[in-house]
Amino acid sequence: MSMADRENLEGLPGVFDDTPVTKTTRIASLDFIRGIAVMGILAANIVAFGQPFQAYMYPDAFLTGHDDTSNWMWVTQFILIDGKMRGLFTLLFGAGMYLFLEKAWERGSGRKLQARRLAWLGLFGLIHFYFIWRGDILFLYAISGFVALLLVRMEAKMQLLLGITGYIGGGILYLLMFGPLYFVADTSLGKQVAFSELASDLELARSEDIADGVSEAAIITDGSYFDFVAHNFTVHGADPFTMLIIFAFETLPLMMLGMALYRMGLFSGGINPRKQRMWGWIGVIGGSLATLPVALWGLSTGPSYWGSLTAFTAFSMFPRLPVILGLAALLALWGANADGWLGRRIAAAGRAAFTNYLGTSILMLFVFHGWAGGLFGELTRPQLYIVVVSAWAVMLAWSLPWLERFRFGPLEWLWRCLTYWKRFPLKR
């Protein structure tokens, strides 16, 4: 592998592989997993691209209606995709942070360079949120990454322990914060004097959120792009910081787990493949089976607004973790040998994952907004998945030919130049 080839490996934010060519197993695994993750992220986010943002969790917010078939698709996505792809992304981010620093230390650089890299990532995230789509995760990753940066010198076992205990603590916190909401809002518990005020507050919050979805839908379908941006700044200006406070308790522990598992050899063949495969399947199957009753419970509530939110935020976090870790273990094994036509294209999509992530949001802007494709609020859940498959085809079609001609994906190149504050050659 040439230096130009290795320079090609700056993909998912935080994952830049500038390491010796002998570690090709790790490189192939990370590329492949990144490709799967960036494709899976779109499948998770497509509802919030093409329908009101509230519809991501609450099916009744669909402007096209949500029949029984769509409800069972909601259950399927809940079990197989929701939270798992973001978790996989986050795990890779932590692994990539350590990988980047590992090589930076060899060159005499270190945390300062990574901090500059994270600062630019945070700016990218804010631009993404306010000007393209408010489902951004990059700002959350950047700020959480600054905290993780303080912990990179820990021993791998301590990082693993910190990640697990932090995740458990976050899960308990979410249970306490969000677990009671459905029972207060939608059951007789809320009629008791002790909970009546909270029940009224929850009903007001639900009504205001649904009203905002209706208002935003009108802006997207009938307003201009500038109306859309103004809405993001005025109504949702504080959202990136609010979401940071809420989701950091899941994001930071997963980053620590990613660092630890990278150092323990999960992505480079350092673990017995037979055991890794066995534990991977146990995690995926066991965690999915444990998620099934949560999804069915959520469906049994209607799914109601607070029932679906409670299922997502309070009850699914613990069974989600083994699925995330199991997927990482299995995909690391498969990715190391994925050298066929499809495997190479998925890996290329992973090497350009930053461009594919932000590029997908830009593409969806043109597909759904009224001043462009005008499909917002027009497609049912099954039809939205057709858009997902079409966008996957675009990712797989452009990434490999581009990287055969250029050293980086377009945004990977820009981000690299900003990080090092010098212009790198793009064309091979």
C-alpha cells in the first residue's frame, strides 16, 4: 500500500488511519464498518428527513398516515437499526481518536492536533445543524471528544471499565429521567393529585412539539430555504447544546469503549476469531431479543407520543449495547476479508464516510424540500425506504471511482487541510 493509499483513509470523523502498512487487517475492518455504519445511519434518519422530525419516534406525526404495515416496520427498525447505527458510529469515533493520536505521538504531535481537529468538526456540526438538517451528531461528537481526549492515556482496561460503568450509569439516569413519563402522561397515574401538575406539563410539551412539527412542515413544503434556516436559528437555536447534555451520557462511554476495544485488538485480529464471532452473535441475537419486548410494548401504547419516547430513551439503552458491540465484532471479522465487488465499494464508502454523511443530508435537502424535489410529507414509511436504497446506490457508485482518482473524499480533504492548516494534494 502506497503513502497515497494510506492518506486515503481519513473517513468517518475521528477515524484517520495513517499507520504502518503492515496493519492492513485493521484498516480493512475499520473501512468496512464505517461503510456499513454510514449507510445504516441513513436508514435510521430517513423518517426525520422526509416527515416531521417528531415522526422519527412518534408514528402518528406522519403526514401520510401510519397503517399496520408501517407500524410493524417501525417495530423492525426499532429492533434492528435505531440507536445501533449511531452507537456503532460512536464506537468507531473513539477507536479513530486513539488511532489518530497513536500516529501523532510517533511524529511528536499529540492532543493539540486532535483538539484542533475536534474544533473544526464541531463547526462542521453546527453548520450541518443550522443550514442543512437539525439531526446532526457531529457537534455532539466533537464536544464529547474533548472530554475523551483527557482520558486517552489511561490503560485500555481502565478505559473499558470506565466505558462500561459510564454506560450503565447513563442508562440508569435515562431510566429515572424518562421512564416515568409515559405512565404519568398516558395512564391513570397522572390523574392522581401528586402527579396532576406534571401530567399537565407533559401534555403541554407534547402539544407544543407537535405544533412545531406542523409549523416546520409548512416551512419546508411552502417556504424558502432562508425561512428554513431562520426557523432553525430562532426556534431550535439551543437544541445542539440541549442534545449534548442529554446524549453525552451515552456518547462518551461508547467512545471510551471504542478506544479500549481498538487497543485490545478487536479491529486488527488481536482477539481469537472464533471467540470474537461467537460473542458477536451472542450480542446481536441476545440484544435484539431483549429489545423485542420493548418495541412491542411501545407499539402497544399506540404508539403514543410519550410511549414511543419512553421506549426509545429509557427502556432500549441496556439491550442496545450488546447489539452495538456484537455488530462491531462481527463486522470487524467480515470486513477484513471483504474484498469482493460489494465489499470494496462498502469499504470505499467508509473511507469517504464524512462526505457521505454530510452529503446525504444535502441530497435529502434537495429530495424533500418544496423549493427542490418537494417530496416532504408525501412518502409513506415503505416509500421512504426506497429513497434509502437509492441513496445507498449513490454512495456505492461514487465512492470507489472517486478514491481511485483522488487521495481523499472531498470533505475529508477539506477537514484535513483545516486541521493541519496547509493545503494537501488532492489528485493522485
